[in-house]
Amino acid sequence: MAEAEGKRLRSKPELPEECMREIVSRLNPKEWCRGCAVSQKFREACESDENWVRFLPPDWLAILSRSSAHLHFTSFKQLYLHLSDNPILIDANSMSFFLDKLSGKKCYLLSARDLCIIWGDTPPFWSWVSKPESRFLPKSRFLQVAELDHLWWFDISCKISTSMLSPKTNYAAYLVFKLRSRASGFGSHYPLNASITTTQGGEVYEQTVCLCSLVREPRLQRKDGWLEAKMGDFFNEGGKDDELEIRLREVESGRCKSGLIFEGIEIRPTNGSRKATLLVGKHISLRE
């Protein structure tokens, strides 16, 4: 009798199925993976395709069709984790796509070749490094990265449709770069001007970026070995297809710049629930 009572106390009562579904619907993917240890039924709920497909973007199939890679997956969980950990190249390898592992929101890295670079194809101002991978340069997702050799007029920009991004989401844009030891013209006296706006007009987010000071920040070292400089935040409301323009320039100091190598501009969600000041993809753009 004592042994039976002990087994009863050690046993884990199962929650009703409707309660299980409600709990699972409120968890993010990271919490799902942890929840698998709760019970067998909870594990089954967290492993089901019906639940994991909710974290994939609605247009995930169309996005995969834009890639030359052939992904093989046996479950939506496997696909989700693969897209979170292994960015795929899309649109003729001009950009890479991946998912934010915590939220499932869409992320992109636009290659340097996909950007508008003033004098970008004019030696000796800029050069293109093919298949970069050396003691100094980390491996790149793309076949080429851009290197600034010698230039006074620095101006790079990219455009992306807000419909490609996840709605109701705070995003930030980052320059993915490295600076050679001989780099010049990127000190604190010559900050770059970053801006984010829509091509249809409206509000503009602006801030200054000093690349030399960022090089000394270990926390800005990415897992892939590159550095990143935050160019600004915006909130993608959704509901309207705007074209977002992200720009980084410095054309007034007259100071010659050199030694910058950059892979591209990355756009990914930010942590936290506070809405960014700049709102895009909305019929009326308002400041809070």
C-alpha cells in the first residue's frame, strides 16, 4: 500500500487536452523545446507539424522557391530550425534569408552587390574581393564583398519592400563590415550619417555611426566573424507595400576614406516590445 501511494505521488498528472493546446499556443519556439521535458503529451504537442507551421512565415513556400538550394526536411520543426541556423541564398544569390530563432520573424542580409554604391564599379575607388576567406576576412555567404580602396565621397544604400518583412515587428538595420588596420577616414571626427525612410516620402530616421570606435567593442563581433554597426530602428506596421531605403553616407568632410570591407546590410527583428519611432508600411506614419 505504501509503495502504491509513493507511485501515485511521483506520477505527473496530465493536463486536459484543451489546456495543453492553450499553453502551447502561448509559447515561443525556444519555450517549446524546453517544454518537451514536461510530459509525453506535452512533447507530442510541441513536436507536431500543426504547431510548428504557425511559426513559419505565411509565404515560406514562395521564399524557398526563390532559392537554388534544395532543402530536405521531414517536419516543420526541422525546417524552422534549419532556417534559423542556416541562412539560404535567394534571388540569384543577391541576398540571404533566415528566421529569427526566438520569434520566427523574417530576416535578410542584402549583399554588397545588391546595394547601390556610388563609384562602386570604378577602380581605384572600390574593388570586389571574390570568395573572401583569409586570416583577416571571415567567410562570406556571398561570392563577393566590397572593399573601399580610396574615396572621398562615401555613399551606399539599399532598398527593400516592406511586404518582404514580417508585419507588426520592430526591425533594425546593420552594416556588416570589417576594417583593415590601415583604414582611415572612419574616426570619431568623421562619423557616417545613417538614415532609414520610405521612397514614398514620410518620416526619416537618422543617426551617426562611427565605425572605428565600434571595432573596439567585442560585443559587436558576430558569430560569423564579421562586425556589425547598427544603422537605425523602424517598426513595420504592415498593411501597405512601401519601399524602404536604408542609406549610409559621408560626403562633406573631404577626408579620404579607405580600408573598409563590407558584406552587406542586414535587417532583422529587435528584442523588446517597445515600438520603434519610425513606422513604415502604414497608410499614415505617426510618431508616438
